[in-house]
Amino acid sequence: MSKKLRNPVLFFSLAFLAIAGWLNAADKNPQSVQVTIRSILAGDKSDEFDPKLKGMEPQLKPLKHRSYRALKDETQTVPWQGSKAFEIPGGRLLTISPQEFQDNRIGLKIRLTQGDKPPIDTTVKIANKGNFILGGPAHEGGSLLLSISAAVQ
């Protein structure tokens, strides 16, 4: 290869590697994560299915409760590797901390506390713009379910 051709090839190769590294770093370090917590009361006393939960029916039906009612929705923007607290029905506090973003999946540290009771303290990975359901404590004669959705900003 001639010297004239080698220098542009080397330049474009280095530029490509720099851009690929920058894009990969952007994938791993979003600025913030938009988190939505939906509190749901699941029970067995009736066959009520809240129309607000229609889009979640495929996720909820396998849980084998007879009724599902949306109690509260809350959305907050959580700074990357920061944390935000969400008030959950029953005097509970749910703290969310984004930990990692890799392969279009968000790692979230989740801590649910209520007074002196032992907390739920776990880390989960969900698809960007996805959600998962966390089975929570007893509440108002049923079980409290938490749908946790997250999307990088």
C-alpha cells in the first residue's frame, strides 16, 4: 500500500474506532431514567378488572388473582446513578436507583420499605422502555403489586 493511501485509511480507521467508542459510552451512560410506578391492588373477592390496566392484562392474568385495580401512578425522572423515592399506598416508600445500562437493558436497584419491617432490597434488569411486576405486601384485603417501567433519557 502506498504512503498516500495508508494515511487516510489509518485516519478513517482511528476515527471509526473513536466514534464507535463514543457511541458505546453513550449506551452505557444515559443522563437519566424516566421511571413510572403503577401501584395495583390484586385480590380475590370480585372479578373486577380495572380498564386502566387493559394493556397489562397479559402480565397480570398469570398471577391468578381474580381482580386488579389501579391505585396510583407516579412518574419521576431519576438522575443516572442517583435515586428517587416514590410513595406507595400503605405508607410505604419505594426507592429506585439506576445502576447500569447495557445491551438496551436498564439495571435498577429497588428498595421497598415500611417502618421497621424488613425491606425488599433487590436489583433487576429490564428492557429499555419495558416494565416488570413486583409482588408486594398485603394491602386492603389483597396484595399490592408494583408495575415498574423505565426508559433512558
